[in-house]
Amino acid sequence: MKAIVLRQRGRAGVSLCEMPRPALRPGWARVRMIAASVNRVDLYMRDSGAGITHDLPQIMGVDGAGAVIEAPDCPGLAPGDPVVLYPAEFCGTCRACLAGDQPLCHQIRILGEHRDGTFAEEVVVPARSLVRLAPGADMDQAAMLGVAYLTAWRMVFGKAPTGPGQVVLVQGAGGGVSHAAMQLARMAGARVIVTTSGAGKLAHFRALGVEAIDYRGEDVPKAVLRLTGGEGADLVIDTVGEKTWGASLRSLARGGHLVTCGATTGAHPSADIQRLFVRQLSIHGSTMGSMEEFRRLIRAWEAGGFTPLIDRAFPLAEVPAAFERLEDPARIGKILIRIA
Ligand SMILES: [Zn+2]
């Protein structure tokens, strides 16, 4: 089968290769991949991979959707079933798994990080990491749910759940997770303010009816306070890291919550401890989501609660070009990989 394989670090280490079909195990299913998407973590694996136990060569790709080829001892799964992949294997028996918090599983193995991933014609995963979709489901959209949308779901609903009457600030809202968070917060009825840059992205958000602050031209905390009558945001979604951290803290309302899932621009900003305790702010780290959050996300998508935004689509062989697009500041939303 064809797959995008990481043989060594760096751009030159990524190529389309012929790989052996993965072996099926008891309780596992073989899936013919239809679509996947690229995520920031793919670039981290390509360029560093530090702190993640794995061996090279490894098939890349964390999320995706496809159709079951065979699932011989998996009740509820039959050949041809459309499925979306939860992005990890989890043990099902550790303290975290029993508490329903699979992202904290002591033995978690994330696709494309700790084991072979989804940029391949076939993938084998435990049946419990699959969610069956309705026949005729949009597989392009489904392919984006496993990482960006699941991560955004936990950030918006899993820590300090938002809803009508609240203000949510989304930093750098062109990215996959941040754009998803913007959509989910709007679905929940919150007032959403985004920060972004560039005429194209500002126009995109304003056309959606979302208040957009140009962070290059305006002081973000001042703009948020002006828009909210001096109150600030109840929830800030920050996927950017060091570059936006200070502005995120200063944009929060008293008692507000900051949720972070990324450190693309650096991991060691000022803690601003005095502001934290005087204003009684909360900071939450977040990554992925549980199987139950995944189920709720998929049901909300099936009910038309939101429509994942595709920036651009590339065929499997052009994953390296998709990685280039991921780093293009003009991108808005998710970059799709069409496999079949
Ligand atoms: Zn576990």
C-alpha cells in the first residue's frame, strides 16, 4: 500500500513509499482511508519529535476517516461501514481510561506520533477507537474531526463550558484548532471575538458576522475591553503560545478562564502571577478529548451544528505541499488530504 513515510527529520525525510499492509489483531479493524488532514503536530514530528517515544521510519498523519475493510471479531462494525478515527489507541483499563479521560491514558499511543498514522491507503486500529458514521456521511468533513475539532471541543466545553451571554476570545483564528473553536463557541451561543491579520482573513470573519481584531494594527486587550464595555472575555482560547500569552491574560474578565493547547511561538512567557491571583484567573492546559466528547462532537456535526471549513485539498502524494500550505499565513481552516 502507498503511504507518506517519515524516514528522517526534516523536509527531505518525508516521501510517498510502498509499505506492507499492516497486520490485523484480535479486536482490531482494518480501514481503507478516504481522507485525512494535516495538523501542526505533523510538522513537529517532521522536524523534531522530541519527547515522543517512537521509531523511524513511521507513517505520518494523526486524523482521518474511511471505510471498514474487515473487522472479523468487532461487534457493531461491518465491511463498508463509514467510520471516523479517534486519533489514538488507549488501554481501556487504566485509572484515566476508567474515568473516561482517554487523553490521559497511561499507555496512550497517538496515530502518527507513537505509532503508524493515517496518511496511508490502509490503517489498522482497535475497534474501540472507531466511531461509525451514517451512510452517505461527508468523509472530507469527517476527516477533520479527530484532532482539530476534538481539541477545540474540549477547549470550549471541557474546562470552563461557555454558552449564551458569555464572551469568547479566540487568538489567531485562522488556524485549524482556533477556527474550529470559533465555530463551536458560536454554535453554543457565545459572543465570539477573534484576533487575526491580513485583509483576506479579516474579511472572512467579518462576513461571518464575527468581530475581528487586527492584531497587527490594534492593541488586543484594549480592543477587547472596548468591545465589551470594559468587562473583558470570559474565556480565551490560545493556540499560539508565548507571542499571544500576555495579551490573552490581559484580555480576560475578572474570574475568567484561559485555555491553551499550543506553544508554536514559544513555551515560556511571563506567568504574570499577580494578575492571576488578584483577578482570580484560571489557566487550563488541554489536548485532544475523550471518546464521549468525540461522540458528542460527531453528533453535533451530524445535526448540522457546524460545518468544518476546508482551506484546500491535496492528494496523498502531495502531503509535502500540504505542509507548506499549513505554514502559509493566508490559510484559513483545515487542509485536507484525499486518499481514495
Ligand atoms: Zn488507559
